[in-house]
Amino acid sequence: MSETQDILLRIFLKKIKPGRPLIGIDYGSVRIGVAVSDAAQAVAAPFKTIARISELDDIVGSRNAGGFVIGLPLQTDGAEGETARAARLFGDRIAEKFGLPVYWADERHSSVQTDEALKASHMRADKRRKVLDPHVAARLLQRVLDLKNTPTSSGRPAR
């Protein structure tokens, strides 16, 4: 993790509401994968695939969410292309709509890694396609939760 990413993560962790689940999002122009953490913000689980931002209303409200982790689809060289710009626009809309903090998680290779993990569990290709996006969202969210809950050299969580 770069120094800038570390600073942005620390800022995000100070803004999130403790004791409230975080929502992970794998944004796509057709499908949006959603994952949800537990209230202790320790474990992420795939939740569902949605098609519109309005479908987040029930999820955020019923879960009493404390923040969002959104995948940022960077190009291999780390640059932001058209897809990353679309994800940022989406993220900006939900941050404004719900008034919750957003952390942008680098999602390079996440879809491939997640698909390989699902394949290794002997899941058929048609089933993998249906569940891939929420599983990618869960992978991104879990990475952030792990960083949040990993003790620093002082013995305290990174928060």
C-alpha cells in the first residue's frame, strides 16, 4: 500500500461509524456487486447483484450502514481510465445521497482472482457469472476490513 493510500485509509477509518456494517461495491455499467460486513466490521460477505443505485436504499437503510468501500478499476499501470471515472461518478453520487464516507479500493485483478477462487471450489461457469460481482465486492471489502483490524506496531488496530 502506498503512503497516499495509507493516509486515505486512515481518514476513511476515522469517518466511518463504529458498530455499523460497511457496504462493499463492485461497480459495473450493467451489474453492481454488493457485499456487506458484520456490525463489528470484521467479516465481509457477498450480498447481491443490483442494477440501479436506487436499489441501495433498502440495503443501506436496513443494515444501518456506516460507510462504503468501492472498487476502483484502475488500468494495469495504475492510471484511471473511463471505467474508473464512471465508478468515481457512481461513488460520488452514493456518498452524496447517503452522507456516508467512501474508500476507493484498488480492484486490479480482483475479478480474475475471485473467478479463479470460485472455479477452484468447483462452481460451474454459469453459476460463477451470476455470483461473481458480489464476491468481488466482498473480496475488496474484506481487504479493507483486514487492514482496519490488523494491529499496528503499537499493538492497536490501524484505526
